[in-house]
Amino acid sequence: VSSASSPTHIGIFWIAASTGDAPVAYVVERRDDLGGWVEIAVVPASQTYYNDTGLMPSFIYLYRIRARNGSVDSEPTYITIAETHSYYVQWLLDNYGTADVSQISNSETEGTHPMLRYAFNMDSNGPVNTMPEAGKIGMPRTFERDGYLCMEFLRRVDSTGSGVSYVCEFSSDFSQWDESSILVSSTPIDQDWERIVIRDTKPMNTEEGRFARVVVNDNQ
């Protein structure tokens, strides 16, 4: 049996061999989509578990066990499969005790979806504010620059296995939204966050308003 306990950690458990010669050790082997089976650990026969750490978030791993007796290894066990959590799922578990958003009440989030709180670096509860200029917490803000509508927002760095993605959209009537936009700047804040400024491709004018939004999707 294997199960994820964090974005970078999977626990593997098995039943001790009960037939044949008693093993002196167990060999733990792992495989992912990128390669073949690799021996990752040899543990004493008295131990029937292994904690695999340093893994990639939101990644599927396969495991199997062999019993070792001297220089001879048994045939491998059945394969067990586990997927590490994304950092979004871990954030849900840490803050609400569940990864099932439908089980989280509005009173816990004050009416703001947990994914938005996670995506824009806000606390799991409490007031929701628009991010100030060059801020590090809060909902996206819009502003006009050189006759175009612009939007500034925080984004979790893709390579961190954040578990969410961001899509910027613009509209003139709230019914049809267009993903066409121009990336003005991407400013790193730290290893987990960057500040993004996006510009609309259509100029603002007095006859037609322009509106912007960021759609946050769950990639888990």
C-alpha cells in the first residue's frame, strides 16, 4: 500500500513475507513516467514500511517490493500507485482539514472560494482586499496605462507544483471574454511568487467600457 502525505512525500507499507526462507531485508523499487524501475532503499526485515521523500508535487509514482535473502531477491510484489499532493491540496488540508472544497463552509472562507485565497496569497479566512500597487497579498487590481486597461496580480510560480493555473481575460460586455492579452512584465518576488502585469489588446474608449478578470483553475 502507498499513500501521499505531502507534496513531496509518499509512505509505502507492506506485509512481511510469511512463506519460504525468512528474508534478511526488503528492497523498495520505484518507477515514474520518465523511466524504468530503480532501487531506492534496502530496509531490514523487521521494517515493513518506507518513507519516500524529495518527490515532485502532483506526480504519480509506482512502487514494488522484493524480499532479499543473501544475494537473491524474490519476484516483485504487485505494483502500488500513489500521487503526491499539489501544494494547493496540501494548503486545503492544512487550513481546512479536507481537500474536498464542497465540505468547506462559507463561514470558514467568508464567502471567498478557497482557491482564490490560495492563488492570490491570502489567509484562509478573514477580509479580502484588492492588492495594493506592487503588493504581495490580495485580489488582482486594474488600472489604465497609455489608453489600455491593464491588470496586475500575483501568480504562484509554475515550477513549484502549485496545483492552479491562471488565465487572464478581457471583455466589453461581461458575456464574451477574450484571452488575447500582452504580457507587460513578470517580476519575481521570491521562489514561490511572481507579480504579473497584463495589458488588454483593445484600447479603451468613452463609448465602450473594458473589463478584466483572472480565471483560476485547479490543475490537480
